[in-house]
Amino acid sequence: MATRSARVGDEGPAGGETRRETGVVPIPDSADAPTVTRAPATEEVATRLRSTRSLPAKAAPAGAPARGFRLSRVGIASRATVAALIAAGVLLLPIPLDNVWRSRMALAVIFAVIGLSVNVITGHAGQISLGHQAFVGIGAFMSAYVVARFNFAAGFLAAGLTGAMLALILGLVALRIRGLYLALITLAFGLMAENTIFGIRGFTGGGAGAPAPRPALFQSDLAYVYLCLAVLAASLLVDWRLLRTKAGRAVVALRNDERVAATLGINVTQFKLLAFVVGGFMAGMAGSLFAHWNQFVQAEDFELRRALVWVLMAVVGGLGSRAGIVIGSAFFALFDFVVADIAGGSTWHLPLVGDVLVIILAPLFGAFLLLLTLTLYPGGIGQQLLPVRRWLAGGPFLERAHRPSREKKEERD
Amino acid sequence: MAPVLDVRDLSIRFGGLRALDDVSLDVGEWEIVGLIGPNGAGKTTLFNCLTGIYRPDKGTVKYRAKDITRSATHRRVALGIGRTWQNLGVIRSLTVMENVMTAQHAHVRYGAFSGLLGSPASFLEERELRANAHEILDFLGLLPLAEEPVGGLPYGVQKLCDLAMALATDPDVLLLDEPSSGMGPQEAERLGETLRFLRDSLNLTILMIEHHVPLVVGVCDYVYVLNFGKLLAKGPPSEIQRHPEVVAAYLGEEADAAS
């Protein structure tokens, strides 16, 4: 502590001159230096610490989903059975379907991958992206371009990488711009990509589009559904690992507050860009799947309208909820088809009315669902699925209903 | 031995406002140093300069003789500068446990992408992180609430969670922004004991912004007083308590009238 008194000594008078009167109290030399001995954090230490603080004990059990709830053997078995049934249901579903519905299911799965990619950027990182059609579109065109020259695997990988690269560029913008302005910039970015990159004749075939043949192995609609399901599974896995490792926690922390995140030791720049890259890679892969699903790519497939639907389905599905987003995305992928089926059904086909249904009802319904979600279930489908998820994770299906009354009683006491 | 924190002539202005004007202070090893002053005196601004959220226009910040005036916030955390927030730095949507695991970010060794792809090393280290968080929460008595989302907890507990997060960054010097806010006088007194104890057991150096005078007097080794961005006074708490200008500043009167 000798340095301190020395410095204060020669700095004190100088500081005093600049201020009126005696602004600075010099530290007396007798200022006792703290003589602290190091002690390891032992159990004794911890107990002492706890005793110095009053933690409201009654707050402890509130809201805990699984507290005091123990799984019986039957409980474990029933949960495992239900989980297996869901998995088997999804995996076996394409087999009894006809080719039209297999193809539709593949599209639903592709939409789910896109939904997950929106979720990484907008859900986890909190960066609104209205230019998502650019990432998916560039992936689709890149895949078609590379497949024509090399093979499907190379095209698929190239699609992911270009999607990631484009997202990285947008991410660099997002480092400086936030909120509403970022939304506008992503919007402009998507439109720009639509009108420039997608119009390069040598790359995309211009307005005519480009063929995107499927690889021999996944030629049939059935095989293609399974390819899409495999990509979806990989995306779900990455999303799961993301949230349970340092990268995801960093991304969530910076969504919460960038300055606070930085004081937790997080390199905000790096992890914001990481979110864009991961989301862009997923979107690019989905673009590749989309191109080969249709076996043809054209710029019209990647209009702003599509990007809006993709954001919509992620929000209605529930940002942050994997299962919710998969269901929401599948719903929005299939809804148009179902409406068209019903409107164009041979049994009660009404001219005009049917067309009006398709053109007006579908977008209207999407908007209605969004309103419903924002007002009633801000967590989207994911929020509605919560009891199921809790149950499958080994908790009770419903939270104990008597808890609120007990809390009230405690307050009265 | 160089002081842990050595701040020289720090100045920053926002437009026409001189938020900090030639502020110098130092914090020695194992000291608990108080930073007091009326609202708007620049205390939190000083913290923001120390943690690298603001870049000062002038002056230097040294940490153990290393000039960190221009280094990025996350690098300072890795060096050992931890802080809590007046408005809480907790992530409300995550559980207490997840918050504390997030705060260990700087000490995670596996790479971001290897974690994403589920490398075995990341699984092993995650277990380690959870064990560390477990220890910290046990230390602060938060363990029973570990799996609760922070947003639903009472303010005092959130405050404690914020402290747990600051501790999880494994700090050498801890900057506390009004640790006693939202506490009653008795709790504040106990907090003093807790802080001393944290300092002793975790070998910390503490710089804290605090309004609660008995706490400052009871626990601080040294006190700096800021007023309108300037250092008004400094000294041991017993002297600061009697300092006429400090009394005047706190009562909101003109210093001349008081003296």
C-alpha cells in the first residue's frame, strides 16, 4: 500500500489547486492496509455466507415444474412410448401417402428447416431478418449451378456455404444497426438480391430459371422426403446443441442485452456473426432442398412474400421452440395446398368463389393466426405445446393447480 | 506493488455534458472502495469506462499496471474485471443455473463450432461448467432456486443472481453498482458482512457504488466522492462523513453556504 500513499501524496496538492478550496482530503499515512488472509471457499464458509443473508424460503418452490414429482416406472415407460410413437409416426408417414402428398410433405419439411434458420437469427439472436428469401434463394441457385457441373453433395454443401456467406454480410450490417432500421435494411437486402443476383443470366438462367435435377439416389418422392427429414433432423440437432453450449448461451445473452453480454466475457461481434452464419447455412441448405424438390429454380420462387411467410411461420410456431416451429412451418407449407384442394374440389366446385378463397383466404388466415398468436399466445404453438413437452421431459402434464391458492394463504400469514 | 485499478485523469463528455472530468482514483489489493455521490454524478459512467462500455475522451485505466483504456469489454472480463448492474444484468428468460453458466463464457475452452456439432469434449466441459455453477449457487444459497426462470423471482433474489453471475466470471476485482438497492436497512447491513466475507474468502478487490451511508461507513476501506463528474473528495469513510462539501452535496446545498 506504500504506492498508494506516495501517489496520493504527490497528486493531492495538484488536484487541490484545480478545485476551489480544499477539494481533496489527503489520505493519512496511518491508513491501515487491509491484512487479509486467503481462505478457500469451504463448506463452513458457505454456511456462514448463507446465514448472513435472508433468502425468502417460501419463494423456493414457486413455479418449479418437476418439484416433488417423481416418475414411476409406468410413467417412464408411457413417456418413452409416446416419444417413440411420435418419431415413428413422422418416419413412417410418407409410406402410406401418395406421391402428391409425399411431395407436399417434403415441402413441409423444407419449410421447417427454413423456420429453424429464421429461429436462429430472429429467435435466438433477436435480429429481425426480412431478407430471408435471399439466403434460401442463393442456396437454391448455387445448388442448381454446382449440381450441373459436379454432383449433388457438392451442390448441397455449396448452397449452405453461400447462404452462410450472404448472411455474414448482412450480419456485418447488423453489428451497427438495430431494431426497426435493421428490419428495413434486411428488407432492402432481400429485394436487392432478388433483382440483382437472381437475375444474373450465367448463374441463375435469368428469368427462364435453371433446372435442378435430383440425384439418382433420391429420385423418387419417397426417397426425397427422407432426405429432407435427415436434413431437418441435423438442423434440430444443431439447434439443440446450440442452446446447450457456450455459443447459444452467448447468442441469447446478446439478444438480452449486448452491453451486459460483453461484461459476461462474451465477444458480442463474434457471436452475433456466428448466429447469422449458422442461420444462413441452414437457409442455404433448405434452398438446395427446395431447388431439387421442384427440380427447377426460378427467381419468382424467392419473392418478398415468401420471406414474410417464413417470418410469420416462425413467430406463429413460437420463436425459440423447435417443435412449435416445425409444426408452424409445416402448417404454412401445407395450408395453401389444402385450401386449393377444397376450393378446387370437384364435389362442390364453384367458379370464382373457389379462386377468391385461394387468393384471399390463405393470406388472410395467416394474418389472423398472427394476430391470435400475438394476443393470446405470445409463445406461439411452442407455448401451447408446453404441457406435452414438460410431460415428455419427465414432469407432470399440468402444473399443480392448487399452488396459487397456497401462495395467497402464505401472503395472508 | 501496483494498485489493482489505477485510473488517471479520466474524462468523457456526452454532447455538452461533462459526465466525467479528470477523475483519478485507485483501488489497492483486497480493498473495498466505495464510490458515492448524488444522482447523475457520473458513478455508473465511470463503471462503464472501467468495463470498456464507454471509451473515455481522455485519461487512462490501468489494471495491475497494464493499460486497458482501449481494450474491449470481453477482454477485460477475461483479465478479471467483473461487474454487476444497477438494473440487473440477468437474462430473465433463462433459469438461474443457465444464467450462471452463461457467465462462465470467458473460461470455456471448447470452440463454438465444436460445441455446435456436439464434440465429446464439449459434453465433458459442460458438466464441469454445471458443477462450477452449482458451487457458486450453493455458495450464495441460491441452489434451491437453480432451475427457476430468473424473470419470475423476487427482486432481491434476482439481485443475488446478478452477483452470482459476476462471481462466475471469476473476477479479481469486482465492480458492484448499488448492491444494496431494493434492500431494507437491516438487509443492507448484512450485505456489508457478505461483501467483506466474499472479499476474504474469494480473495477479491471490490469497488462499489453505494448510496446507503451506514453500509459505506461500515464496510469500505476508502471512499471517493463524485459530484457533477468531478472528484469532490476522497478519504477513509470516517473523514468523508464529516467532510463539509460532501455533506453539502448530499443535502443539495451550495458548498459555500454550508461551510
